[in-house]
Amino acid sequence: CKPREAAGVAGNTMRISTIFCLCPVLVCLCFLQRCYGVSHHVPTSKVPITKNQTKLANGETEVHHRPKRGWIWNQFFVLEEHIGPDAQYVGKLHSNSDKGDGSVRYILSGEGAGSIFIINEVTGDIHATESLDRERKAHYVLHAQAFDRNTEKPLEPKSEFIIKVQDINDNAPKFPDGPFVAAVPEMSQVGTSVYQVTASDADDPTYGNSARVVYSILQGQPYFSIDPKTGVIRTALANMDREAREHYAVVIQAKDMAGSVGGLSGSTTINITLTDVNDNPPKFPQKNYQLYVPESAQVGKPVGKIKANDEDLGVNAAIKYSIINSEGAAMFSIATDRDTREGIISLKKPLNYERKKTYTLHIEGVNTHVEPRFSYLGPFKDTATLKITVGDVDEPPVFSMDYYIMDVYENAHIGTEVGAVTARDPDSKNSPVRYFINLSEHGDKYFNIDMDSGVIKTTQSLDREDMPWHNITVMASEVDNPSLLSHVPVTVQVLDVNDNPPEIKTDEEVVVCESSRPGQVIQTIAAVDKDDFANGQRFSFSLLSGIPVNPNFTLKDNEDNTASIIARRRRFSRLVQELYELPIVVWDGGEPALSGTSTLTLQVCPCQWNGRVQTCQDERGLLSSAGLSTGALIAILLCIVILLVIVVLFITLRRSKKEPLIISEEDVRENVVTYDDEGGGEEDTEAFDIIALRNPAAAEELKFRRDVRPESARQCGRPARGCHSPPELDQVNVQKFIKQRLVEADMDTGGPPYDSLQTYAYEGQGSPTGSISSLDSPGTHSEQDYNYLDDWGPEFQKLAELYGEDMDVAELDVAIAVTVAT
């Protein structure tokens, strides 16, 4: 036994069985120690007491005793997890000053003092009142002190010591992260590392074997093994096959006390999965297959599928299919579907039941990913035979050619044969075939076809210059099954015949300079022909025969499909004759030869010394030379039209605003004169004088000055209350006066040189009510108050001011009339 363990058992006979000590002598010593109260404290030495005196502030002297080494304590030990009914004895404090008479009092302080640890003040015995757990707190720091019970003076200085909780095996190993997941490839060799587990134990690893863990397998043998010290799991069985068993649940145990009896243990589970390797070749479920394919199957479309099984997974099960015999590879192809791993068989060429009724395909499936270390398991491929039977299908007729090209001359007679198409029934019954043209694609029916023979004929006269090519579609169907149709394109070329006469190509005007000389070339001309000549066009030129010789111009054939116009005399005058006409005959080289006559117009123009035209341009040419395009001319014309419309509208509005002077015959304005001169505004009441209308005698004196007010009017302009018109005015005939003034105006030769208009309004005679004018009324001042006009608003402000002034009624009426006119 260890001395440390023997020293720690003082006062712990209740748990002597938990101490792993088998020495009977030490057990007896422990029992004697418990009975006689022997303390753990062993003084190392005794030193004679030396006294030191210190004078205090109150005059007393304090004596200091040198502490004894026997009062120095190191540590006590106490076992954890005490479950006895009594408090667990820890140890004893003892002072050399203690004579056993109870005069010494022991005091304990520090961690857990008074709660966990209590002390007998008389004897100094320390007990633990609670069960301690080393994993929660491994030690406690306390302080011991001895006092004289009578004087309360310290007999021993404060001494620090430690109570250490002694570990027992009370914690089992644990796997904090379990359960675990691991994987290992199938077919791995024995001893292949799979996973490593680690268990933790909360006990003290430095004391005994309480934290010494040993690993073992409780479940998972004989497939796996584990290293008892490191916890590394390895394969223990060779050639483990994933296809036979994929998942394993391995239970691992960790036991402390180095695995001895009485140790605590914990376990966990590791779920191990065997991953796949390519250790299985592909295999077809059967060696021979059959497939039916109708002869109407489309090329490039799938017609069937085949599949080889592979027990592996993922890339290890990838298979590539191929057709290994030439007979099958020529007509069919096979591809691999990555999702289903099936071989998709497609048609490469059209099938024909009448030619070949069966095909044999040798199909091979090979793994694309092979591991060399498993090559001993055999070739990773397999083959199967597929027999394809071609089914007979009623097929549409088949034309002898994929397309037809025919030709016919233009202007051929209706019913002329163009060509023929032929088709046959590919089936063994060889049904008769009928032909017809698809008119839905060609609205113009130029051709028809004999439904039995397939001969195509014209139905209209053809014109190459109008349409040189015709494309039609011919359809064929069987008599027994008209729903089965086949189509073929037919192209008809219209051949040319010489049916169009040539013409002179006159793209430019022919200009003759005034300074031309005899023999000078005026213009070189060419001809055009709508017909098509295989070896090129041939034209000849001449002047029109049967007419007198042209004295001005002649024509020379250049024999290169062009001709030159040549002047025959010197100098042409534009003033004498500006235009000349020259008829020219053109012959083509066709069979039969055709001719055409064209008349050219030659214009005489002045030219510069180098032959350039100088001033011979028409209006369009002048505008073009000025840089004005047609769009610019249109824009200018539009602007002019818009300006004219604006002027017309302005004049119309001006006229519409003018009102007639006399609206009706009964509407007389005897005091208003309309004239062209601008007035002085509504304040101007002296621009004219109407007294002349009522006093012809006064008018004779003022006829030379119509813009000056007479003195009589001035004097009566603002008359007194007794001022009124002379009574003789009422007897004057105003109508005669107006006629007289009219005659005088016509006879006056000294008048101004401009027209002057004076308008006089005549009221007329015979009114039963008489005149309502205030001119003839008495000039008495009205007593009526017109101040209410101020309340009528700004429109009547001027009228209120007029009525507010001191003027007679006649003068007020005149002012009102002038104001309204203004």
C-alpha cells in the first residue's frame, strides 16, 4: 500500500472497504488510530520559545511568541462520495499549549468552514458533514487558529492547510460524440482502418486506474476488430461484399480500471457502410431477344431498347452498348440512356419489307470504369443477340426520281406534252397508281397531268418573258388506298423563241451642239431585246427607208451591237429649229429575224468649246443645278400656300368686325359722326360740331373749316341754365340741307386730294311721338340725384362722373353719345 493512502484513512473506518489496500497490518494501524485519536499532525521539531516585546500606543507591551513548527499543517485527505450516517472524520488540530483541560479553543476558517467542514473547539477534531465530489471540487483551502479560552489571546498563529478530496472510481467512460458513422470500400483487405473512437473518463487519471480505459467489441465480430488501447476499428474479414451485405452496426465498449473486474464501462455504436467498387460485370438477363419493327418506322427514331444488369452502383455500373456485327450496325444504331442505363436502338436507314424481312443484331455491353485489381474476376462485359422482324406496311407510291426537271418552248400550243412522271406501289400487291397536280400550292393552272400515265401537258400559252420557270407538285396515290399519298417536285423551264422585236435603248437625251461639224459623232446608241439568245445578241442598225435622205444626220452601224449618229452639215441654230426627229430601224439576229423602229428626238443646245452643254437645260434642270430637290420645291410651295391662307383669313376677320353705320332705317344717330381720323378718346367732345346740321346759315360760314368749333357753339358749350337752341332751327328742312351739301362737295374743286366721308343721320318726319332728342328740350338743370350710379360698378364710373358735373341735358347727351361711341 502507498503511505499516501494510509495517511488518508484516518477516521474513515466506515469506508475502509473502498480502499484498494490489502495489507492487514495497515488496517490494524488505521483502527488503532481511529480509537486513540492520533492526529495526522506530527511536529517536525521543537524550538525554545523566545519572547519579543513591543511597546504599544497605550503603554502596554505585547509579547510575541515565535510560532512553533509543530503548528504548521500541510494537508488532510478525505474520500469523496461518503454515504455513511455519521460525519466523515478528516483529522485533528492540536497545539502544544493544550494541556487537555479545555483552556484552548480551536477555530477553523476558509472554504467550506462551518458548512462542509466543522471543528470541535475543545478537541480540534475536523469532520466533513457532506458527501464530496472530486469532479466538482478537488480540494479546499482552510485556516486554523488556537486561542486561550480565558484571555482570548492567540496561542498559535493562523496556519493555512489544504483538505484534498481523494478520488474513487465513480465515473464510467463516455463517448460524447456517439453514435458514429463510418464507411469502408467493399472487398477491402484484412486490417484496413475504418474508424477511431475515443472515450473520456471524469476520474483522476493520475491516481490509480480509475481513468485507464480499455476498448472492446460487443457486437460486430467477426467482421471488425478494435485496438484495446487506441480504439482504432479495422476490418477483420476478407472480401466483404456490398452486394451481399451493405450496412453493419458495431457496438464498442470502453471500460476503466484497465478492464479489470469491478471497473465501470460505457458503450457506443458505429454504423459502418461498405462502399461500392466495380467488382461485378454487366449481365444480360437473357441471351436472345426478339423485336418487331414496321417498315414504316422513321429513320433516326428509336425502335426498341435493351438492358444489361449490373449490381454495382454509380459509375461502377455505367455500361456502353454497341452493335458488333456489320449486318446490324449498317441498319441500326444503339446509344446508352444515362438515367435508366438502357441501350436505345434507333433506325439508321429505311426498312423495306419486300427486300429484307429480318435482321440479327449482336449487342455487347461493357463497363466503362474497370478497376485493374479486380481483373481476376473476369471480363467486365456481356453479349446478347437481338432478332428484328420487319413488319409489312401498306406504303404510299414511290416515284422513280426524287425530283423532275422538264422544259417546253414558249408560245407552244395548248396541250403540248411537257414530260411524264412515274411511280409504283412498293408493296407486294403492286396496286395501280393515280396521278394529279396539287392545285392548292399553285393557283395558276398552266399544266395538267394524265391521272393514269403521268404525262404533263400545257393548258395555257406560256410566255418566257413573263415567267421563265414553273414549279409544280405532283402527287400519287394507290387506287386501293387513296389516303396514302406521295409527293414529288416538278420544275418546268420555259424555253425562249424570238417573239420580241429589238428597241433602241434611250436612257439619255440626244443633244446636238450648235457648233457641230460635218462628220462629228453626235451620239452612240445601243439596242435591247427581251428575248434570250444563247450565243449573245446580234443587232444591226439603219435609217428608215422609203423616205427622203435626211440632210442633217446619218447613221453608222458599228457592227458591235451599237450605232453612231453623225452630223451631215455645219452649225445648227436653236432659234431656227430646236428639235429634230430621227427614225432608226433595229434588226435582231434571231430566227426568224425581227425588227423594230424607234424615233429619237435630238435637241439643239449651245455648247462650250470642249463640247459640253452650256445653257440647254429645261426648268427641271435649272432647279436641279441650283441645288433644289423635289422635296425642297414642295416645301417652298407649301409655305407660300400657308402664307396666302393666313392673309385671306386676316382680311376676312377684319371685314367681319366692321358693323354697318345704320343698322336699320329707323335707327338714327343724329349726334354721331363716323370718320377715319382717330379721336382723342372719351374726353374728346369738341372734335366736330353738329350745329351745322341744324343751322344752314352758320354752316355757310364754316364750310372752309370743318375742324373748328363755331363761336356760337363755344359760347353755348357750357350754357347757363337759361341757354337753349334758337327757335328758328325747328323750321329747317335737314334733308334739303344734306342734298345741298352733297352737291357742294361734288362741285368743290378746292377740296383736299383725298376722299372724305361725312355721315349725317336723318331722323325723318311724321313721328307721332316726336323727337326724343334733348337738343330741342329746354336747357333746364335736372334736380335728380345721380349719386346712385357710383354703386353700379367700374363699368358705369365714367357715366357717374358725367352726371355729377354741372352741365345741361343737351350737352350731357352729347357727352354720353361720344363716350359710348369711343
